[in-house]
Amino acid sequence: MDLIIQDLCKAYYGQAVLQDFSYCFPEGKTTCIMGRSGCGKTTLLNLILGFSVSNIIMLIVGVVALVLMLNRVPYINYIVAVFLAIMFLTHIGANLSNLGSQWIYLLEGLLDLGAAAVLVFEKNVRAFFGK
């Protein structure tokens, strides 16, 4: 399956790095991406791979939450539950508007919300993280 990019735009602090970029990367072929420093090569690859500042921040927050949970920090279950609920609410509009093609993200959000409910309401979980 070819990787098709259409009209991709990305800017940093108002400075366009990629503007209306379109390309079809053919399956099974090697593509060389060349250009001067700062023209957007790394940005393009990061966007294709799904890396962004917000994704990296989410990864760091997730790792910190996991470490705190493994160390049984009191009441961390409530903090993680609130974080999961906020993430669900932040993305619900986009998830619903793209329901046809991107339904998996809505499912992921609902699973996060379910995990938040378990962290808050399940008595064994509360006891595990309580003082």
C-alpha cells in the first residue's frame, strides 16, 4: 500500500516549515528525502511516524504516572483517573466528528474513561493506593 500525503502543512511559531506538501511514497520503493537544513525533512518524518511535541509530552506523563503507580504513591489513582478523563473530554469532539474513518480513537477514549472509572470506584484499587 502506497503512503499518500496530501496538502500537509506544518508551522513552528508562525513560520511555515511545510506548506501544501503532497507526495505518494510507493510501496516497496526506497525514497531519499534531501534538502537544506531547516527545510522540514525531520518534521516530515516525525509527522509520518506520529511524533509531535504533544505526543512526546503525553509519553513522558504516562511514564511518570506509571512509575508513581508502581511505587504506590498514595492517591495517585485519582490523579491518573482525572488525567484520563480530561484527555477523553479534550478529544471527544474530534473523535465524534471523524467517527467513520477514525472510530478506533473513540474506542480508545472510551477504554481510557473505563480505566479511569476503575481507578476511582473499584474498592480494591482504592485500597491499594490509599494510605
